[in-house]
Amino acid sequence: MKTLALIGGTSWVSTVDYYRYINEGINQKLGGIYFSRCIMHSFSYGIIKDLIDGGNQQEVLRQFTEACLNMKQGGAEGIVLCANTMHLFAPDLEAATGMPVIHVATATAQAIAAQGMQKVALLGTKPTMLLDFYHQKLAAQGITALIPDEADRDFIHDSIFTELGKGIFTPATKDRYLTVIEKMIAAGAEGIILGCTEIPMLLSQADVRVPVFDTTRIHAAAAVAFSLGE
């Protein structure tokens, strides 16, 4: 079993789910009281967000690299970034550490392709929705990602930092997300990527009439497969 390096805290509420899903996944494969071999570095999200908002992405990369190298010294063999947005650093982090990043967008694209879909909606932070790091992985599988309009992007992004990332989930926010999703379905989306690891805490498949892709569970399953050499 390979040891995983988990970068958590972005946010801590979804990092809890990562830890649970990975350990449950290992146990389902191996049985008994076998669980994951993993090391975690949990950041204070406010510090990371302030650096990104201030345009200092290099400092974020430096801190992530330092954390991953420390975990590598402890035996870690693969990196799990416990957040979708943080995968914008994946290529540079792999180059700096010599460890593979188990990429959430790669795993998600494979899950969508397995269902034969070619057009899906992508919901997440503004960087996740707008930057190339997610769209490129989807395009490699022949999948087009639709994103909400500017007002809906602003709402989703803000809700992640003012509510979901703090463990606040309200009926009003859920209703607004479902309204956005209906717009995306009307625009041709065959499925919905819950592309922020807090969104699956607000919504589930039972709430949506087309398939949803819970990136936390998909990513955790990919981490389990990597750890077990599958």
C-alpha cells in the first residue's frame, strides 16, 4: 500500500470527508481493520485565500511544496490535493516534489466519459470554472464544460467562501444552486460536476434530475486506487 500525502484545510470541512472516504475505500478493498496509510498537512484556508486574492500564487506553491516535501520525507508517495481549485498548482507541484498528483479533474473526466456524456456543467470557484486546468482534462476525454453566467458564477464563488467552506448550508442557498443547475440543463448539460468539494455537502443526486458528479467521492476513489496500485 502506497502512502498518500493529503493537503487539507482548503477547506477543513471537506477534508474531513476526504479522510473518511479514503479510509472507507481502503477498508472496502482489504477488509478487516485495514485502513489508509496517509499523512496530512492541513492549512488555514484564510491564509491561502489571502495569498491567492493578492496575486501571490508563488507563495502558495512554495508552502504547498514545502508541506509535500516534508510528507515525502515521512514516506509519502503521491499527493492528494483535497480541493478542486488547488489543482491549478498540480503541474508545478509535481515538478517541484517529484511525486505524482492524483488529479481530481482527470478522475472526474474519466467518470463522465464512462457514462458517455459529452457536455456537462461545471460548478465551483471562479478559478475552477474559468481557468484551463479543469477544462483541458475534460477536453482530453471529448467533454465540453459549460459554466454559469457571470452573476451565477459570482453567487457560487461567494457562497463557497462565506457559507459552504464554514460548514453553513441553508435552504435558500440550495434553492439558488438548483435554479442555476436548471439553467445549465436547459443550455444542454447532460450532467453536473459538483466541482468544489463543499458543494456535495449542500446537494446530492436526489436533488438533481440529471447525473451529478461528486468530485470529493470520485477523487477519494482515485486516491484509493493509486494507493493500492490499481
